[in-house]
Amino acid sequence: MKKKILFTVAGLVFLTVIIGGDARVSQARKQEEEIYRNIELFIDAMRIVHDQYIEPVDDKTLIYGALKGMLSLDPYSAFLEPEMKEELQIETKGEFHGVGMEITLKDGIITVVSPIEETPAWNAGIKAGDKIIEINGESTKGFTTFEAAQKLRGKKGTEVTISILRTGLPGLKKITLVRDVIKVKSIIEKTLDDNIGYIRVRDFQERTAEDLSRVLTNFNRNNITGLVLDLRNNPGGLLTSAIEVSELFLPKGKLIVYTQGREKEDKSTSISRNNLQRIRHKGSESLDKSIFISRKNPVWTKPIVLLFNQGSASASEIVIGAIKDNIKETVTVGTKTFGKGSVQNLIPLKDGSALKLTIAHYYTPSNICIEGKGIQPEIQVELPEDKNIIPGEADDLQFQKAVEVLKKIVKNDVNG
């Protein structure tokens, strides 16, 4: 095994020298020699563990363990074994097995981004910001997001007990959840009094933009005069979906979002679909940007109020930033968003596993990266901490405020 890998690395060194030319030979050789030494170190360690560890351990287990350690670069990068990769891809289609909450690693602690409505987590009262300290009695200290997610997932009907830490509660609170099939309908809509429309976008799946476009078209046909767009507890999803959703509201030619990576060449092309217009930034060779511009005329051009909260993250923050920065008449209501401004790419490997790798940060049209900062609403409305409020219902104070504001805007438009 060792000889095979070392010969491969030596071949890479030789190839680099030939291709690089005289001007780059010295630097390339130094880089490859460093890689050679580090891989040799890894192989030596792997051989020692394989030969001397108290119990037999197979090579794949050792390599997978090393890859997991390699990808613990930030809260969002991870090495996914084949089963985890499949589950992640299933989630983007709107159905998976588990307890129904989006989690992340925040300040080194597994933290709930948002519970998904009408799921075991939601029904048990899990809230955005809850810190998961234990899963089935095991401390989550040192866990990656995917390690925690793997322990939370499981077959329908099985139980998992978590211990959470919540601001305002004394000590840990234990909650036992019964796993279920989590089906997420991306779009929920209804018509309110005075011809006001309400749309809740729960997450960003493959079909979200298509479904939303259909609803907005029906609203136009029915002479709906204004829209409350609710992105609360929306943990994100596909970047491409967020861009397509933004296009439904923005005039052609408006900047939606740009992603900036490490190198001067565009590294985010692999996350964009062919139907998205990608423009290389021409201002500075030191910047690696993919700039996404709205290509279509908007489906919705009437007044809009954006509703968001601490559980609004990632792709939902892209949509919030795009609409808020481009349509100055937009009013925002709720509480500050989560603040996840990084882009992950899913890179498949030969054995069915994959790397989920942070490749860029995204920036709003006003050139703000909200990573760790979030977006503040113009009108701050807090909700009671003691229960989960069903969005769009009578006790939803944020919803009621958004409707009140929208009705005033519509009335002013009608009166000229």
C-alpha cells in the first residue's frame, strides 16, 4: 500500500515539473516534496495503527476517520460517508427520516437553527438557538454537525433523547423525541382579508421556485394587492433555488448575490445550473467572484413585506438581502437572521462518499457578507419564548404586524 501511494506521488512530482516550465520548477518541486513527506507520514501512522492497535481495524475505517478529521475545517465542511451523502441529497427533495430540525455548530456547540413545523422537534417545543448538549446521554462536545445529525436520524418510531440548554431555563432540559418521516412542503400560501396574500417558504428545494412562481401567478390573476413573504425558521437549502426565487421579485439586470472564493479563478461554477447567468468579476484579479444577475422580468411587482427571524439562515438570507437591497419600498419585520454566509459544494468521491466543502462566502447586493452577523429587520417584533407559534395564526404577533404594515402600504398606493 505504501509503495503504491509513494510511486503515485512521485509521478505527480515529475508531471508537475514537466508542465510547469523552468520559471515554476523550483516552487513546484518544493510543494510536491512537502506533500510527499506528509503523505509518507500519514502512511507510516496508518500502518502502525493497523499493525499494533489492540483490536483489528480495517483500512477503510482508518481512512474515513482521517477524512473526517481533515474536513473539520469549519462548522459546515464535512466528509460524508455514502449513506450520509444520500440522505443529504434526499433532504433537498423534501423528505427524510429524523426528528425535524436543522442544526449547526456555533461557538463549538451543536445548536438548533430552526425546528421544522409539524415534526417531532416542533411538537416537542424545540426552538431556534437551543444548544444540544447530549444525545442519548452522550456528550456532543467535539461533534461535527453531521455526526450529531447522524445520531438524531433513524427509522420511524424509534426514540432519541436530547438534553438542551436554553437561555432562561435553569440547567439542562431532557426531551425524548420519536423519529418520523419528515415531509417538508416547501410553499404554504393563503389569501387574507383585503386581498392580501401570504406565502411561507419553509426551505429551498429543487422545485421551490417553480411552486412559488405558480402561486404568485395565481395571486396576480386574483388581483391580490400585496404580499407577506414569510421566511421565518427557513434554514436554507440550495443556492440555485434561492437565486431562482429572487428572480421572481427582481427586475431584469439586478444583482442578486455574488460569491467570493479563495482563488482569482471562479471556483463556484460547480454549484450553478446552466440556466443561471454567471459573470466573472472584472475589477480585480485578486478576487474570485461569481456574480448572479436577474435574467427575467419579475413575476411579482406589487408591495411586499419580508418576515424573518433567528431561524432564517443561508439561502433565505440571500433572498432577504436580494429583495431588501434592490426593492427599496420593501419593509422588513421580525428579528435578526441567523447569519450564515458561506457556500458549500458537494463533491462526490469514487466510492459514493463525498466532501461537503466550504468554497466561498456570499455577499448581498450592498456588498455585505452576513457570516456571523445576520440581517436586522426595520421593525423588531419579539415572540414569547415559552411556546412555538404557528406562523400565520392569530397568536403570531410578527405575522399580525407584517399584515398591518402591508395594508397601510397598499392603502397609500391605492390613494396615490
